[in-house]
Amino acid sequence: MHADIIVIGAGTVGAAIAYGLARRQRTVVVLDGGDTDFRAAGANFGLVWVQGKGPDLPPYQTLSRTSADLWPEFARELTGEAPVEAKVALEYEKRGGFAFCFGEAEFEKRRAMLTKLHVDCGSNDDDFDMMERAELERLMPGVVFGPDVTGASFGRHDGHVNPLRLLRALHAGILRHGGTLLRDHAVTGIRSAAFGFEVEAAGTIFDADRLVLAAGLGTAALAARMGMHVPVRPQRGQILVTERVAPFFPYPANGIRQTRDGTVLLGTSNEEVGFDTSATATIGTKIARGALHVSPALARLRIVRQWAGLRVMTPDSYPIYIQSNEFPGAFVAVCHSGVTLAAFHATVLAEAIAAGMLPAWLSPFHPGRFDVPKAA
Ligand SMILES: Cc1cc2nc3c(=O)[nH]c(=O)nc-3n(C[C@H](O)[C@H](O)[C@H](O)COP(=O)(O)OP(=O)(O)OC[C@H]3O[C@@H](n4cnc5c(N)ncnc54)[C@H](O)[C@@H]3O)c2cc1C
């Protein structure tokens, strides 16, 4: 089977790129693994988040902001172009988001960090605001804040979405634009061929002019076959879900988000435990305590579910985008904020891959940055 481009991995990252390529009239075959694979796409919190991203790599702030700016149009396209029977409401909302601060010192430290980021990125708009507790109470009258909440930073470009619906809509969008999506097709072999690449999956050989490796935690092994060093490791995150209640928490926050159906998501942890996907009582308790610190009234809600998922984490936590030097036409895309960056992946990145070249402004995300020795 021949395609212009084969995308390996149909998680949020691979699916967004494949959707963007298919929309650009490229013939795309997406090869995805099986249901027992590690899948961050089905385990995440659903934030489209900008504030505070990239404190030590300002281009990442710019990248996150670019994607957040593209999100409204991307969401409109993804849902608007679908026929009525295939419409998936993404539950996307961009009203801004909060990061709560406990105590004056933390409040001032956050202000200083966000101000520096704002200056470093040359932002020319009011991308954030520091709000005192009284203002939070005015904006969120249904939330009873804990005594230690001093205030919060408000990121104007933050938002949230239902991540499972996003994934479903991307898969539907790939098919709608003539792409092929094959599940249970874990890639077992990749070779460069006379004109492009040959990929083996489920006993079948596929060939294409270009190749995109976006297989989450499976990417490192695939990239090594194409001469690329892509260091990714799993980082576990856990999330608690409450029973459904009437809307009372109108903005997403880091660690608390009320969904359209009324559940409240509480999270998330950052744990270095290898490939262990267990949900644990210890971390569940820690997450619940953190949420009660923000609002003790959350104690009246019953927790109905808890899950754990593995982030796709690089050594410095920032994305990796690269085209192989040895095998031009083979690209890699991995990151730990695939929901936030979905709009960027489906537009700017897909366009660049279709054109066969990554833009120079993405060079800070080349994995060569890990080869630079640290000063003693
Ligand atoms: C707890 C938690 C909270 C998160 N919260 C947020 C958030 O609020 N906002 C945000 O932006 N991001 C968040 N993320 C991150 C987000 O979920 C990921 O960035 C995104 O899902 C990564 O998608 P991915 O496509 O790279 O990987 P995955 O979703 O893991 O998908 C990888 C795919 O590749 C396939 N695959 C693997 N190996 C092969 C192979 N050899 N051949 C074929 N297919 C293969 C697998 O079957 C899988 O479908 C969170 C993650 C976690 C775990």
C-alpha cells in the first residue's frame, strides 16, 4: 500500500499531524498499535495551557501561545466541517485559566516568573494578570476558597477541552479527508527505500515518500532505526474524578477542572516510576489534599474514579521536532502537552512536513540540545 506520508501513532500528536496532512490533500496512512499500548491521549487532564510554560526556554512559551491562538479556528474546522451525523462536540472553551497561590511569597514569586516570561518572549499583550483573593471570589462566587489562598495568576490564553472527544474528532477527520487509519498495526520494521520508506506492520509492507514518527513512548525505538536519538521516558500522572454536580467552577485551573458533564477532575501528579501505570491511594490522597487546600468545600463531593497514565517526557520536558539528517523525509514529533499543541501540530507542523522542511524557529526543539555538555 502506498501513501504520500505514513504517520506512526494515532495518539493526540500523531492524529493531529495526520489530520492536518490529510486536510492538505496528502494521502496519509496512520498505523497505530494495540489497546494495551501506553496511551497518554486517553489519560490526560484536557488543559489547553499557556501560562507559565517554558520558564527556561521562552520559545516553548511562544509555541504554546501560537497553538492556543490557533485553537479556536482549529476547533471550528474540526467540528464544523463534519457531517451532522459525525459531529463531535469538543467541549472546547477559552475563557482563561487560574493557577492558585498560597501566601504572599508564592504570589509574588509567580508574578515575577510570569513577568520575566512575558518580557523574554516579547509579548505585546496582557497575557496574564495577578488577581487577589477578593477578585477570585467575585469571579467564582460558587467556590469557597480555603484560608491559605492568597490569589492566583490568570492566563488569558488558557482553555480546556474534552480530550477523548478531541481524539475521536481527529480520527474522524483523518477518515473524512480520505486518510487511512489502521489500528492493531504496531510497526515492527522501517527501512529507507529507493524512493522513500518501507514500513512493516501486521505482516504488511507500506511505502511512502515521507514518514512521521509520533508513537509517544514507542517513538525512541522507531527513531533509533532512522538514526535519530529521541530520548523519551514515561512520567506517571494520576487524576481523580468526582461525581457530577451542577456547574460551580467556571474556569479551568491547574489541578481542578469541572467538565461540561459536571464531574470535577482533580490532578495531577508527576511521578518517576518507569512504566508502572498503577493508580495508588497515596497519590490519590495527595491530590485530594491539594484540591481541598484550594477549596475545602470539595470534600462534599464523592470521588468516583481514579486513573493513572504515562506522559511522554523528554529530559528537559520540552518537545522534540526533528527531520532525520541521515534519512531526509523522516520526521519525529513528541511532547508532553499534545492537547495544548494539537492546533499547532494540525496546522503549522503539518504544513512544514508536507513541504518537507521544519521552519528554523523550531530549532530550539531539536534533540541535539541534549548533546551539549553542561558547564562544570
Ligand atoms: C496524567 C496526564 C495529564 C495530562 N494532561 C495534559 C493536559 O492537561 N494538557 C495537555 O496538553 N497534555 C496533557 N497530557 C499529555 C498528553 O496526554 C500527551 O501529550 C498526548 O496525549 C501525547 O500524545 P502522543 O500521541 O504523543 O502519545 P500517546 O497518546 O501515548 O499515543 C501514542 C500512540 O502510538 C502508538 N504506538 C506506539 N508504538 C507504536 C508502534 N511501534 N507502531 C504503531 N503505533 C505505535 C500507540 O498505540 C499510541 O496510540 C497529560 C498526560 C498525562 C499522562
